[in-house]
Amino acid sequence: MSQEGRLALVTGASMPHGIGRAAALALARDGANVAVTGFNNMNGVRSVAEEIRALGRKALAVRMNGRDYEDVKRAFATIKSELGPVNILVNNAAQMRHMVTIAKTTIEEWDAEIKLCLNSAFYCIKEAWPDMCANKFGRIVNMTSVAGVMGGSGQSSYGAAKAGLIGLAKSAALEGARFNITVNCVLVGTANTEAYYEPIAPEIRERFEKRIALRRPAEPEEIAEAIAFAVSDNAKYMTGALVNMLGGMDLFVF
């Protein structure tokens, strides 16, 4: 699945055992040069960039506040100046900062998660779009969640944002088709990452895993392989699709 000569941007790539890092490295192994972004943990982003360079690819670590459109514009201008236009975009930046009922969710909490999980993806697509259209090539993946298709108690803002990413991808897929731009989603259930899985108490993990047909969380590298496929030439006829990486969480498990 050669990506030689292409530039990928992976947002939210700062965590050492996260999906963003795994995706960035998978794309680099396929031949792409890769820009990676983060906001609070720039040491993590710079570490990923060093790993990419060690694979013989160009890399750039960029601080980007995905909630702020002006900052997203600045980040894209920096990337284009340093490495060229973005050909592959993986909208991975997200954060589930609270798990409380609708009654207890504040407007500020709602806005913060919607802006990071959904608005940031739109901002990035909007900035990548002109060059993708001009070059008649683009591959975009929105990372979505089981909360976006099945809901989640205490996850109203996160679930709404993740559902919105699916609608955004389908609309962009329709608009991008004539420009050879494909837009798909990778649907993640439970992944073994430090941001979402490691903090969970063992008894809650056990309850999660009993709902998964494969009886375990996905590893970030497994999700990364699905992302790498979705942006590869092997998937050039796939657009507006939802790549299911739930491990059977959506099946009738008993």
C-alpha cells in the first residue's frame, strides 16, 4: 500500500500508546511523509516525529488548537510551507473530558467536546480541501466511536460529536467524489490506549470486554492498519463508508 510522495496529516498524535501515533507510524511505513499535531503534550508529538524520521520519512510536529479555526489555518500554512500540501488527512484529535448525565453537563463542557471532536475535523477538512480539489486527489478519515452509533450514558456531547463525524464524512464524500477525494470513517469501540482504557477500573474493563465478541480491546496498531487501508489505493473505490473496528461489540453477545 505505497504512499510514496504523499503527505499525511494525523491530528491528536501525542500519546505514546495512542491511535494517532500508531496511525502516523503506519503511514510512514507505507512511504508517506507525515505531519503530526497535538496541543498539550508537544513532547509526545515531537517524539512521534522523530520515530517517523528514523523510518526515513520527512516529519513535522505542529502545535495546533483544534478548537480554534484561526490556529488550524496557521498550522496548515506551516505544514504546507515546510512539507507541501496535505494529501491524506486523519482526523483523530478527540477528548472525552467528562462522563456525566445531560442534567449535569454544563454548556461549557458540551461546547468544549463538540469543538475538539467535531469542529476541529471540519476545520481541517476545510483547510485541506482546496489543495485536494486542485490536485484531484485526497484521502480523509474521520475517527469515530461506538458512542457515535450506539450512544453512551454520560457521553451526550462526545457521542453527538462522534455521530456528527459520520454525517460530515458522508457529505464530504459526496462533494469530493468528482475530485477523486474519498472520505471514510473508522469506527472504534474499545481500544487499549492510555487516554481511554488504561484509567478504567479493572472491574469496569471486565464488563466492557464481556460485551465484545473477541473478548478484548483493540490494540492501537490494529486500528492503525484499518486507517492505512482506508487511505490506500487498495480502497480507492470506497467512500462514505464506515470501517467497523468494534471487535463484535455491536453483535448480540451473551
